[in-house]
Amino acid sequence: MTAPFRLVLLGDSIAHGTGAARVEDGLGPRLAQVLRSDGADVELTVLAVPGAVSRDLAAQVRRAAPLAADLAVVVVGANDLARFLPADQAAQALGAAVADLRAAGTDVVVVPAPDMSSVPFVPPAFRPAVQAACALLQRQQAAVAEAHGATVAAVSAEVGRAFTDDPTLFAADRFHPSSAGYARIAAAVAPTVLAAARARRARRAA
């Protein structure tokens, strides 16, 4: 009997699914469904914690260790930005988490921080500065992720534009994604996750 494909979601409230109307509308279940549609027998575990910053990934990675995951999707950075944590420290913590996951034999897809300038309550005058801070963290996240062997889903700009253009992608709190927002994020991330999963499954079958 073929072992299931173990998918783990790590990170913050976006990886957890906060704001979705139903559990199945969250990012993890949507990505799992994409992989099932591709023929994978997916076993999904969501270890992400709402409010988590990058340094909190270490504890999540320790919780993931017994699962022997095939693929980890890491979504983090929004809370680092909201709390004005230094980008280099956040990126370093992400890099350490990716390194530990890779050392354990897990493939990793990193989804960098979102473009927080699209959040409705950010004053228009502050949006360029917020966007610049987000871009800085995104670049550093991508660099450390790739240096430690992860694949980067560089979707922040695309998703940010979508959220700016369509307020219904936000939940009632005007901060987290709605179910429609998670559908948009999942659609953007899915090609990268699908490619990583296909490569992993091909190696397992070889």
C-alpha cells in the first residue's frame, strides 16, 4: 500500500486559515484538494499558529518532526511586519526553520510575507512606506529560503494587487482573508506547491 503524501502547513494565521467561513476554505485544505485532484493521497496537518512571527517557526518545526512530512508550506511574515520586527532577524529565523525541515528530509515551499499595504485600514499616505518594508522582508525571505533549499512561491505582488482591487477578499475584520481571499491565495500558490509535490512523488516512485 502506498504511503500517503504528508502535507504540513506552518506559519501564521494565513497558514492557519483565520477568517475563512469554513475550515475547508482555508489555505491548507485548498492546497490539499489541489494535490488530491492531481492523484495524491494527501494527509494534511496544519501546525500554523495565529499571531506567530518567524521566530515561532522553531517550535512548529519541532512539532512537525514526528510527522515525517513530504512537503511543508511555510507562510510567515505578516506579524513580523505588524510588530516592526527587524527584517534580517525574521529572515534568519525563517532560514533556520527551512534548514531544519530540509535536514529532516522534508521539501519546503515558502510563501513570503504579504503586501500589507493592501490592508484597508492602512492610511493611503503610509502605503508606499509599508509596501517598501514588505518588499524588503520578502526579498530577504526569498534569499534565505532558496539558500537553504526551499522553493519560493513569489506571489505577494500578484495577491496584493488582487486584495487591493477587491475588498471582498478580506474577512469582516478587514485584516485576514475571507474564504474568497483564501481561494485567491491558493490559486496563486498552487502551481508552485503542485510542482514541488509532483517532483517529490516522482522521487518516491523511483
